[in-house]
Amino acid sequence: MSKNESSGVRKVFRKYLEALSVAAQHQDATEGTFYPPLKTLVENLATLLGHRKIVVVSQPRAVDGNMPDFRVWDGNTKVIGYTEAKPPNPRLAGTSP
């Protein structure tokens, strides 16, 4: 990764963390409250890394009983990934796998 890409990735994550912070301040926030920041994060990272045609679908229809929060497409033909959104959890800070 080039120095410019690395700097861009840091900026994208900084904006994501700022958006999470704002969303988390609402006492009635649910998991869905965090969908827009995560969708934007995935889209911005993909663009930054040269994958401009991706499509991120939030709350896609179930397929074979599976319904992820997001399905990521390579455009309109092939699913290339899935992701889940969860509210930030301060208890996880500082933990390791």
C-alpha cells in the first residue's frame, strides 16, 4: 500500500469512527442506527482501493435462510462479501483475539 493510500485509509476510518461516535450518542440507537456509517466505510474503502463498481446492499433479502446486514456485490453479478453491523461495545476496548 502506498503512503497516499495509507493516509487515505486512515482518513476513511477516522470519518467512520466520528460517525459511529455521533450515532452512539443517541440513547435509543439500535443496530440499524450503525448501518449508514458502515455502508459508507465499505464504499469509501473500495473506492480508495480502486474498486469503484461495488454495490453495498443493506438488509438484503434472505437467501437460503441467511440474511446478513450487508451484501457486497462486484457490481450487479457476483456477491463478493457479507458484513454485519453491531453497536459499539466499550467492554471490547483493549481486548485481543
